Amino acid sequence: MHILKIFILLDFVSAALFSLVNISFHLDVAMLAFFVSAAFNGILFYVMFAHLLKNNSRMGFVATKKLLQYQPFVHLISFIIRRAGQYGTGIAFDAVSVALWILNFAFSLAALFYFSEKRAAKINPSWAEFSKKKKRRGIAWLSFEILDWVDALVQAVFMVLLFQIFFFQFYKIPSESMVPSLLIGDRLMVSKITSGPKFPLSDIGIPQIKKYSRGDIVVFRNPHYESGRKAEVKSVVSELVYMLTFTMLNLNVDERGVVKADPLVKRIAGIPGEQLMMLDGVLYSRTESSQEFSPVAEDAQWAAYNLNGLPKELKGKVHDFPISDEGFSKMEKVEARRNSLDINSAKSECENLARTFASLSDYGISADAGAELENYIPQSSLFVYNAFRENFALATKLLSSAEGASWFAAFMTDWISSCDENMRDGLFGGNLYDDSNFRLNLMAKILVGKFIVRDAQLMRAGVSSSEFLRDETIAQCLSDAEEIFNYTLYLDRRNMPVFPANAPDGSARFIPEGCYFMMGDNRFNSLDMRHSYEDRLERLCPADKFSLLYYTNMEPQYVGQERILGTTVFRFWPKDRIGIVRN
């Protein structure tokens, strides 16, 4: 009994001190922390001293045991509430609070050690009877059985919560962004202990042990959503409620009430000290020492673009195939044509198209045309799809106005004057990505030019508009237009600009220490760190004032290691896919 009283006394002192550090003088939710902690401790110690140690009652024994089991969890909730207010707490204050929580947890476990049947009998023979279940029948039996099950479930939830905070977290794959490595419904065990887990809403925890490498599949907080203390409070509270309601209530929703895609599971593709770029599905990197971009061989091991070639047994489990075999072949055909495009030949072709259209116009090219020509055609009409689809309407407008031939000439040839000044090392913009988009823009512009010139020729020849589609030139242009437009739909999934972008003086920037770049393996079906969640209309070639436009959400960003929750280590479901996750 003497040693039990010592542990009870230590538990009392540590619990009282923990309650005191939860005092808040701010008029917000943080004020509740002290009252929750102090009220629970008051009930525990009243029951313990008045009903167990003094009166030696069965109720005192059972209640004390249950309250000691719940004490660490109630204190953890108080810890969270104290930090959920508007002002938060300092790191030194958090360190003291965590130390007291750990001490109290240890003392409560030590006290509970003596509440087992054998040890209780040695301390007090009557306690041996208290530790046994009392025989009940009827409604009383049913009520206590239900309460016993609820008690077991709630304690299990809290234990799982503690387990997930510091050791391992279970994660269910919600999308196909990691096909073929991970499929929808795969359930993973994520190791957190090596990633430096922290107490909720604080920076106090286990130091980070793991050094992440390219290829690691990690679970991390989604940086696309609002960050900061307020968002962190909402996330922690949501997780707590989610666990306490046995996954029935998820408060982690956005402003529209849609459950957030948070956390995310992706693969580390870029590491500190690298600058990245992606072209035609190949990831390139360079470092301060290497200077030149070179392909990342490891990335080709897991990056997937054409899922149609997957093994039959795996292919049957995939729901969405973003592109067909035929579509992928056409994509590679566009890339081959773009890469082999001769700039001098393109220059001559653009100039010839401009002269031909001017000869068909009643007005010709005006020498007085100025900068206002940029706004002569609405930006929406230069969206790739619209420029191809509405070519007849565009040709009609250009033929019927005094500025038409001048705008068309500028559209076709304005890029020529800026070409040489943007060429570096034989590449437009000095890198493969900018050069490829420059070439793609030229291909699309030449095609628009062919459409308009042929439309104008047919109109001058008196051919009715209903006969245009029978024209061989128009038909070939439509076929080429379909391939180019379809390619622009995949442009942001297939390619990525230099990241981090170079400094204004042209010097290279690199991913900072402690930061990483993540992508999904299923590159055509992954909204990852390459993209934002909002589409915008931008020029294919920013240096061309008359560039065609496409919809893009390209906005690459890296992720700090403090947002990484852990590394996937094991898939435990479904049973036919159980095994270690390849990192």
C-alpha cells in the first residue's frame, strides 16, 4: 500500500501542476483547458481518497481504476484546447507542459500497475473481489455490458490516436494518382516515428531521424490549403472528432463543405540542392556543381504515362485510363514533329502566309499599324481550341476590316524579331521546356495561318461555307488541329518548366535544404506539387505577344520536411496485395 500511495501522490502532484500550466487569461477557447483538466483531476482524487483509500468501497476501486485509465487522454485534450486559442503558446511553455504530461502518464500507469487482481489482493484482500466483474442479470447485465463495450472502444480510439501521433498511421488510398504502385482502397501503414512526430499544435516531440531520399513514398500535409495556426487547430480538432466518432464525422472540409484532399501521398521526385525540369515525360535535374540538366534515371522506374501496357491482372483493378494507346501514339507524334521543327523553315512559312493573306485582302498591310493590334482580336479567340474551331469566323473578320491583314501579319511574324535575342545555346529561352513550348506555339500558329489563308482563298473563289469541310487542305488542317489541341490538354502533366525558376539575373536557384518536390507516379492523373487547383489562360510562349493560349494550372512548389508526416512502409490490405511498399 505504501508504494501505491507514493505513486498516487506523484500522480496527484504532476496532474495538479499540469492543470496549472493550462491556465489561460485570454477570453477564448483556451480558457476551457484549465477547467477541463482541473475538473477531471478533482473528480479523480475525490473518488480516490474519499471512496477508495478512506472508505475502501467497490465503487471507489472501479471508478479510480477507470479514471486513471482516462487521465492521460483527458490531459491530452486539455493540451490541445490550451493551444487552440487565438494566441497559442511559446516553445518553452510547451516543453514544460509535455514534460508534465509524460510524467503524469508514467505515474498513472505505475498506479494502475497495482490495480490488477493479484497485486490488488496483496495490497488489500477486499480489493481482489472489487477487481472481479460483479454478476448481474437482465437489464443491469445488458446495461453494464454495453457500457463496458463503449469504454473499451473509447479507450481503443485514444490509444490508436496516441499510436498514430507518434508511431504509425494508417492511410487509405483515395485516388489513382499513384497507379501502378498504389491503387484505390490500398491500406498502408505509415511510419511516423522516424519523421519527427510532434505533440499536437506544438513543436515538441521526437527529433527527426530519417533523411528522405528520391523515390520515398511519403504522406504529407497538403500545401495547397491554407496554412498557419488556425488551419492547424482545425486539422487537429477534425482528426480528434473523426476518431472519437469512429470515422463517421469528418470536419476536415473546405469552404464548400467538400472533404479536403489532406493529407496527400506522393513520391519524392526532387531533393534539396536540385533544380528540376520535365519534358516529354522525362525528369531532368541539375545541381550547383553539375550545371547541365541530365535525365533522372530513377524517375523512369516509377513514372507511368500509358497505363494501357500494364499487366492484365493489375490493369483490371484500374478505374481510369487518362489516355488510350492511340492517343498516346498521337501525343508522341506531336512531340516528334515539334522537336524536329526547323525554325528557319517556320520563319519562311509564316512570312509566306502573311504575304498570301495580304494579297487576298482589300486593305493590305498598313505601315501605320501600332501596338493596339495586340488587342484587335480578343484573348479568348486565341485560346488554341477557339482559334482552330472558329477559323472561318476569324478569317471573315480579318478579310472585312482594314486592320485585318496587319493583325494577321503581326500574328504570323512578330515572333521573328525577338527570336534571336531569346536564343541561348541553341534553345529558345535557354532550356528545353521553354524551347519546346516556343516550337509548339509555332506549330499551332502555322496551322491557324493555314486555316485562315485557305478560308480566304475559298471565300474569294466564291465557294459556299457549307463546302469548306470538303476541301482537302481544310480537312488536313482539322486533323492536325485535333492532335495539337489534345496535346495541350496533357501539356502540364507531361512537362514542367525549370523549377525553382531562375533568378531575374539568370542564375540558377535550387530546392532549399530541408525541402522536397513530390509527384504522383500516375503522371496524367495526379494533381501534385506541379499544379495549383485553379486553371488560368496563359500564352504558350510568354515572349510572343501574339502567342496562342492554353489553360494551365502549372505552379510547382516544394514542401518543407516539417509537413511530411511519415513514410509508407507496408500495405496490409487488400489481402492479395499485402507486402512492403517499394520506396
